[in-house]
Amino acid sequence: MTVKTEDDATILAQNLELRNKEVEKAYNLLTQASRELLKSFEHQKYRTIIEVNHMQSGKESNLQKEFMTFFFNITLTRNRANYSMVYFTFSEDAIAKFGARLYTRALRVLFKYTMFDKGKISIEDSVRVNNPAQVENYFVNRLANGENNFISIEVEPHQTN
């Protein structure tokens, strides 16, 4: 009697697909929670969100999605090995202007949705926190270019607590 078993390549491909789905799920939860962080700001520009779906751009790229605000950029991409990754970059100017409170709250949200839980697929190694950078210039340029079939712009409603 011959017992058929899955080969290593099939198992790795299945694991990669499951892992990538978990990373995308975490990205979606992260962007939803990040919206809440912006609602307390009075000025509209601080509550504005730009979402880019690179998969609908018609260009071949490892970039999949981007979530941009005046304060930070969250990017979902694939690396050379086809692993989904989440990159988080916070604005150094925002830290200087508003202090580190929003930055630390955003990091807590990031780690909440990407930390390892027993029984789940570990995606902790799929997160990269970049050094603070100049993200608002990129945000303002995207905002000036406006919406199209793969870029949407929204303003979160102001909420006072």
C-alpha cells in the first residue's frame, strides 16, 4: 500500500498563503483602528486619509496597499520571497510638533494586531517599523494629485471626547 503525502513545496505554499492572509487581515484591522486615532484632531488635514490600492493601478509592483495620513504611512507589500509585509513609518515632524503620544499609541495598535497569539500563525516577523521620516511631503503630494481608480481620499469625522 502506498501512502501519499504532500511534498514540502506544497506545504510551504499553503503555509505562505495562510501567513499572507493573516498579514493582510492584520493590515486591515490596523488601518481601521488607525482611523480612530485621528478623530480627535480638529483640523481636517489631520483627519484626512489617503488609501492606495496598488493592485488596481495596472503597474506591476510588490506594493499592494498604502494607508497614508499626515502623521504616518502604513504599507502592505510583498518581499522577494513573496511574503506579505507591513511597513510603518511615522512623521518625525509630527513627533516634534505634537509629541510622542500619537506615535506610541499608533505603535501599540500596530503591535496589538501583529503580535503572536498561541494557536495562530506568527506574523511578528512581517512587521517593520521604519525610523521616523518626512511622510507629510509624500502625503501632501498624493493629496494634490487627487483621487483616481486606485486612490481614495476620505476625511474622518471629528469626534470630541
